[in-house]
Amino acid sequence: MFYSAFEILKQGLTGNKGWKPVWRNPELKTEYDVIIIGGGGHGLATAHYLAKTYGITNVAVLERGYLGGGNIGRNTTIVRCDYGQPGNSEFYSHSMKLWEGLSQDLNYNVMHSQRGMLQLCHSDEQVGSYRKRANMINARGDEAQIIDRETIRKRAPYIDLDNARFPVRGGLWQKRGGTARHDAVAWGYARSADSRGVDLIQNCAVTGFDIVNGQVTGVQTTRGAIKAKKIGMAVAGRSSEVGAMAGLRLPIESHVLQAFVTEGIKPFIDYTISFGMGHFYINQSDKGGLVFGGDLDMYNSYAQRGNLPRVEQVAEASMAMIPAIGKVRQLRSWGGIMDMSMDGSPFIDKTHIDGLFFNGGWCYGGFKAAPASGAAFAHLIATGQHAEYASKFRLDRYKTGHMIDEAGTGASPKLH
Ligand SMILES: Cc1cc2nc3c(=O)[nH]c(=O)nc-3n(C[C@H](O)[C@H](O)[C@H](O)COP(=O)(O)OP(=O)(O)OC[C@H]3O[C@@H](n4cnc5c(N)ncnc54)[C@H](O)[C@@H]3O)c2cc1C
């Protein structure tokens, strides 16, 4: 079904009875050409690009829960392309280009909003490091600039520029940064993959791998064995757990990251803004809620909820940056299981097992990465070659000394 203004009009005039389910509920087959484990943003995007770009449609996406129930539906929706390190820099630049055509590509409104991203600097040293970052972004062809206090005051008068501890000295402004509707991204990719013949199988957890003479031949699941000679793992926070089922020891730890949403208020914060003296970022959703988050809870966990010390840190940072926020009531909070790599950068690679491919280690950046990650993972699975813009995301980079050192710890360290 093609979504269009005409279709809305037609359905509206005929009692809205003709809308079809956004994806099918297919029978599980015993064998596929490709299996993707994980129905999150990266798994669904991979299925879409496998089908659309490479014509590979005999594909199953196996999801242990429901589609979009993982981090793709739990994040704070920030999309930007201002990464500094070679490797990440070209990758996120490519992802932004895919974002800019994504709603059209999927025929599904992912509500991508390039409202602008402002990252505050609170010391001269930080202005200097962000200036270097702006230069790198501009040299790559993506636009960014340093703006001064007066410009920030005009654009965002609610920011406490003269905070006694964290006075604002300037900011890094990226016009093309912004947000998108997180679960619409999962649904859009799911709908597109399904419409091209991909089977999306929910409530089907992978419990083991079948490996014969170093070649993967299938998976064991809670719904029985399924054969495939090519299998892609995209299970984010469960990477080390699922990897261990195939004997992989991955350089990834699982940590909780929380997100918070307030009651809906009138439009107030026009941009996505991050605080430079701690890890805090905020935007306002189209429904009016302020959406914000901070650092990891900093202990290993598979729980999708966090603890109070991080709530306190996030509240402190928000009050230091926007004191008026103290009057808004928080409505909801939740956690997601983050796949944190040791250098803060991801992996899209083959494993030592023939036919088994790995995608993970997305740390704080996996939402904005989903389009390019899906495209690059599909390319790797279909052709056996690394896409150029994702060619540095190798599993052996700690051994070979080719770390992509974004640190993975927040706003400033190593320009993450
Ligand atoms: C609170 C929070 C805020 C964030 N904010 C941002 C942000 O503003 N910008 C940004 O770019 N990134 C952000 N991120 C990071 C981003 O959301 C993730 O990096 C990204 O969504 C991870 O990839 P994914 O979508 O494929 O993961 P998920 O959606 O988690 O998908 C993985 C799927 O694998 C499934 N799975 C696991 N084990 C199995 C199994 N054995 N069998 C079958 N299926 C299995 C899971 O159920 C899950 O659905 C945030 C994350 C969190 C938690």
C-alpha cells in the first residue's frame, strides 16, 4: 500500500476501512538465504537494504520480543553528524545523507526534523576543541560553526549563560542536526522490508548457533531450528550474550542508559542542545514533552531501568543549563541496554565463523547510525566486502592498534 495524500483522502472519505496492517505476521520457514538476529533499528534497516539494494528477499528477521521494543524505541532521538575521529566521521556523514531522504525512501514519515543541534562550551579550552571539530566537519563537507554567547542568547534565551560554575563561552552549531521519531524509524524499515518479502518474526529468541566445520548453518530458536548460510547479528545490548552462543568473546559490555520525558508543554526548546560540562542533552518532542538524558548508570546490567544517582546527576545538569526546567514535571523514565565498546566506536564485520556477521558496539550513537549501519551491514552480507564509509569498524582493531578512540563516555572526551 503506497501512502500518499490521495490515499489519506480516499480512506477518509470511505470510513478509514481500507488501511492494511503495516507488516504481515508470516509463517516461519525452516530455511532462509539470510537470517538477521534482532528486530531493532539496525536489524530492520539491514533487511530493508538487503531487499531493496541487493534484491535478497528470502530473509528472516528474528526478534525475541516485539519489533522496536529495544533501544530503537528507547532513545532520545538525536541525529547529528559531527563526529571527529576518522572512521566515525565519514560513517556518520553518510548516515546523515541517508536520513535526509529516508521518509521518501521508506514511503513512511519518520519525522526527521533538522531543527539544529547546539553543543555548549564552558571554557576557552572547550571552545578551542570544538573549533577544531567544526573545522573537521566543514573540511569533510558537512556544515558546522562556532557561535558566540550573544547568538546563543538570541536563539535560546532560557539558557543560563552566566551560571557561576558553568558559564557559557560559546557553542558548536550544526544546522543539519536534530531529531527523528524513533519508533517510526523501526516501523518504516519493517514495513519496507516486509513489503519486499522479508519475514519479520516476533517472539522468536535465538538460543544457539549450528556451526559445521567453521561454517554457520543455522540457528536454534525458541520456535525451533532454522537454516541459513548467512546470519547477521544485530542485537545491541545483548551482543556479548548472543555472541557467546557462537563462541565469540566480543569487546563489548552491556550498560544501562536512562531517558526521561516531562509532561507536554508549549513549544519552548527549538533545538537539540547539549551541556558541555557533563553528559546532558535535551530536545522537545512534537507532542511537547521535554526529552532528555545523561550518562550511563555505569554498572553492567541487562535491566531496562536505571537508578536514582543518575537521575540526580541529570536533574542537576538540566537545572544548571536551563533553570526554568525545575517547574516542569517529569512524566516517565526508562532504560535501554547499551552495547558499549572499549573505544566508543562500533563494529560491522565478519567473524571468524564463515557466514556469521556481526553488527554492534553502538554506544551512545546507534540511533543516528541506523541508516548507514543497515546499508553497510547489508553490503557486507550481500557482497562479502566492507562498504568504504564503514571500512574501519573491524573486530580485530584492538589487536592491530587501529582503535577509533571516541572514548564512548559522553559529550566532550575525544570529541564523541
Ligand atoms: C536511553 C537511550 C538514549 C539514546 N539516545 C540516543 C540518541 O539520542 N541518539 C543516538 O544516535 N543513539 C541513541 N541511543 C543509542 C541507540 O538507541 C542504540 O545504539 C541503537 O538503537 C542500537 O541498535 P538497535 O536499534 O539495533 O538496537 P535494539 O533496538 O536494542 O535492537 C536489538 C534487538 O535485538 C533483540 N534481541 C536480543 N537478543 C536476541 C535474541 N537472542 N534473539 C532474537 N532477538 C534478540 C532485542 O530484543 C532488540 O529488539 C540511545 C540509547 C538509549 C538506551
